[in-house]
Amino acid sequence: MAQYTIKELEHLSGVKAHTIRIWEQRYNILTPQRTETNIRYYSDADLKALLNISLLNERGYKISKIAQMDRSQILQTVQQLCDEPNQEGTHQINTLVAAMIDMDEEQFDKTLSTATLQMGFEWTMLHIIYPFLNKIGILWQTNNISPAHEHFVSNLVRQKLIVAIDGQVLRKHAQAPTYLLYLPEGELHELALLYMNYIIRSHHCHVFYLGQNLPFEDLKLTYEQCKPDFICTVMTSAPERDKVQEYLNNLSAAFPGCTVFVYGILIQQDELIFPPNIKVIPDMRSFITLFS
């Protein structure tokens, strides 16, 4: 069972730690436990309860009224809200977190499918899936999810992306630019690159998708064969942090006539120097605006 500090609950739920304490004292909505050294901590059940309570509170339910509801009434009310269109995506994100903790594939799939039908796939990616993945990052950093949880949700999101890509009508314009998409050798985190693939194809551009773990020499060979206008890559865990600058320099030197778009946590280091033909994508909204 995972153990959360009150600060971790704050990050995951959006409810300030001070407010959580007040809700505990006045309404007894959570029952934190204590370690052998008398440090307070919260369980998975506490996290899921707080996610549901914060959703109801955001949607206009007074905390005093929520406190009078039992867990089944709260869950039933939340489920009703999840079936309604929502422009913010907050309750869908909370539902995904709870589904991930329980490894409930049916609930996870239903939440994403409903949001996609109501708001569209691109909106769902930007407003639900990416904020959800950020929360996953917090859980990962605090050792409150296992690699199994990460693989569980990553594979489900990956399936959604592949279905969305396959569902696009291929209408490539003759004069449209060509993009080569790949992940560096050792890099396996593919979700962002798949979403780039979806965005590019949705704007009827040509794509050469090479996927994960591509050696640099193979990248150069493919470039010579395909002659793309742009290269896109994502750096989440590879190359090693202290070798990112060298890798960027090699990209710039190997493809001087090509613009290379780079995205990912490893390129957010302040000390990095980006050659002129290397362009940083700070977030997916910025990538989408390239096609406006």
C-alpha cells in the first residue's frame, strides 16, 4: 500500500494542505495513520476519497454537505458528473488516477473514450492525458506507484494514440513538408512522439515514423534516403543527462540543412546551448501552433 504525505496529497488533488487539515478537523473526511515514528501519512483510499471530494467541491457542492454523504453516495455522484461534458477535464484526470491505482482498465478506457467522444481527441490529449501524465510523474518521484502501474497506463494511452493515428484519412498534399520522427538510442518513452505523429498527420504532412531506440548511424542513413524537411525527437531518459549537449551538437552537425525539433525533460536544462537549427518545443501546444 502506498503512503502519501499531506504535501503529496496537495500536489495530486489540487487541494491545499491547510484546507485538507481543516476538512479533517471539522468534518473528519480523512483518517490519516501514523508511522512507528509518529509521522502522519495517507493511504490510497484517502487519496481516492480526496480526489472525489475535491471534484464535488469544485462543482459547487459544499464541503459540509459532502461530509454528510457516505463513500458510496460520493462515488455515485462523481460517476454521474463523469458522464457529463466538462471543459476543464479535472474530474476525468482524477478518475484516471483512481483507475490507475486500482489498475481498472475498464474505468480508464471508459473515461478516455467518453472525453474523446465529447470533446475530441486533441482536446483530450492536451487537457486530460498530459495533465494526468504529469501527476503520474509526481507519483513516480515519490515512489507511490510501481513500474507495473506506469506500464499499465502507458500501454493504454499508447493504444488510444495508435487507434487515433490509424483512424486518420491519409490526404498528403504534394507540396506538404516531410517529417522524420524517432527516439534516440536507449529511449523507450514513445507517447509524446506518437502524439507528434498524430498532429503532423492530421495536418496532411508526410511522416517517416522510426519509433524507439534508433542508433544515430541509422538515423543518418534514413535521412540520406528520405531527405526530410524536419526531424522531431523526444528526450526523456536518453541520452544520459551529461551527454545531451554532445548529442544536440551531433544532430546539428549531421543535419545542417534540416530543422530539428527537440522535446522532453532532458532538454529543459538551463545550461544547454542550442545550435541554430535545433529548435526546442516547450510543450505540445507550441508544437501544434507550428501548423497554424
